[in-house]
Amino acid sequence: MRKKEVPESVKIVGDNIREIIKEKNLKVRHVAHESDLDIEALRRYMLGKQIMGIDKLIRISTALNVEISELFRKL
């Protein structure tokens, strides 16, 4: 049995996180540390390979110093 496809919206949120990190010239490891996440978990989120819970989204937006709605732009 194959795993279910990750929804396109998850991929878009991951792209948004990656873009914000790039725009702010941040390091992924710094954002992971500030979000209290494993760096590999953050990378999976950024690649749209894993669905994030609301708690993770809040921690990531806080670490990026953006409103959580910024993570949902282009949806």
C-alpha cells in the first residue's frame, strides 16, 4: 500500500517557509533551533514531504518573526 500524496497546500506552505528564510537571509539550522525542531524535520516541512501541525506552524512563524498568515500566502 502506498502512502497518501501530501496535499499541494502543504507543499505551498513549505515553499513559503523556504522563501521567507531566503528573504530574511537566515540559516535553516537557526530557524530549526528557534522553532525547537530537528533540522531534518524542518527540511521535510520545507520540501512539502510532511504535514505540519498548528503548533509547529506557530513555532516556525515565531522563529521567522512573521505573522502566521505569511506562511499561507499563495494558497
